[in-house]
Amino acid sequence: MSGAATAHSRKEPASHERGAPDGTLLSMGELPGALREIADVIGVAAALRLAELRGGTRLSIPARVTADCWLALAIGEDKALALSEHFTSGYTAQSVELPLGPAGARASLTGEMRRLISEGVPADQIARQLGVAARTVRRHKAQTRSKIARARKDRT
């Protein structure tokens, strides 16, 4: 089989799905509101790219997209134009609060870290699995131990 045939035979995620950093597929329903609206216009992959680049900030969508504007360079000129047409009147830029998205969802990461800690998984392994510093895991472990100790003290 030739290299070209191999490339085309791989199953790619649907346009409304994209792999999360941990390898799982994301769907539209798993995206926060504004990011979901953006994904409706330009697809999940491009929306997640924007969240990766500018998530947690106010995103300025230009009214006039050029090939060299930051938005076109980030997601492609065709998607930048679609986003501009959707959010602007064509005369003025529009600001949109862009959520962090699944890749930056701190609460989800913290919850997963706490679950792994409670299961007794070593800090170094948790750090590698979640892509965080081992020091962060140890800090969470210490905070958890402290909370448990306070709760026990309060009960006595």
C-alpha cells in the first residue's frame, strides 16, 4: 500500500469532534457556551485552537480579515472570514470572551488530580499523566492531607 493510500485510509474525527490533549474525542456539547458558538461556525478543531492560543481572554474578532491578520494566521483565512461574518457587522471589530476550553479547564484537571491522589497513584505518575509539575501534585496532596486533618480535628 502506498503512503498516500495509508494517509487516506486513517479514520479522522468528524468535523464536530476533536481530540482532547488526553486523546479522548470532544463533541460540541462538551464545549462552554461561547466556544460552542464559535465551533458551530468554524468547527471544533479551529475553536479549540483559538482556546489554546487565546483562551481565558477577550478575543477581538476583526471586521475585516486579511491573510496576514492574527486570526487568519491562527485558524486559516476561510475560517477567520466565517467567524468575522458571524460576529461582526462588517464595520467594527467585535469582542468575545473566549473560555479556556477543555484543555484549560482547571476544575476538571484538579478533580482528576484529586481522584488519582485518592487512589494512591504516585505524584510523578500523576504529573506525567496530567501534564503538570510533580510539585503541583505534591501541593495538592498536602492540601488534601491538611483538609482531612482539620475535618478530623473539628469532629473531636
